[in-house]
Amino acid sequence: MTSPQYIQSIVEKFYAKAVVDPIIGFHFRKIQEFEGDNPLRPPMEAFASHIPRIVNFWRMQLLGEHGLESEPFNLLKAHAYLGVKRAQVNRWLILFNETLDESEGDEEFITLWKQKAAHFGAKIR
């Protein structure tokens, strides 16, 4: 699968893992729109504005779709603002790759996605 729906599914599954992760979860919880019953387990609805931006980012990177962003997205600036550390980027990559490995997508597409993620991870570090 290489569809926008597949990308959406991967991003949502990754966020479900990342927001509760003991190493990087707090970064994700910084951007949630509201808290749920458990402050350490925000509902996915708390990222209703953010997840579509990330999905669109990956659609542009992986499918070559353009014009999806209403405002420019500066990946490096956004992560510099969060103060993300090298080990946290490494953890992000581990969780992201695990999420891709657990999916039933096209192997070539998954490999491409992992390469792109590693590229952006290296830039953020």
C-alpha cells in the first residue's frame, strides 16, 4: 500500500505509541490540544490539528503531492523549538521503524519511508 490512507494509518499508529513513550512522549504531549482523563495518555483527538499536518508532510515526501499545507512547515525549526535531544531522535526512529515493520505495506515503500525518516532524523540531530 502506498496510499494517503496508509500514510494516515501509520502516522496515527505511531502517535499512539509515541505519546505514551517514557523517553519521547512528553514532547508529543507538549503539542496536544487538550488533556483527557489521564494526562500521560492523551486521546488521539487531542492531536486533531497536528496529525493532518504530519500526514500531509509525509504525503509530500513519499507520494510527491504538493499544495497540501496551508502554511509552510519548517521541520528543523519546529524540532529545535522543542529542544529534542539526539537520543530522543534515535528513540523516535526506533518507534517509527517498529510501526512501519508492524504494518502490511509494500516493502519498497516501507524501505523508502525508513530512508526518508532516517534522513530527517539526521537533520534534526
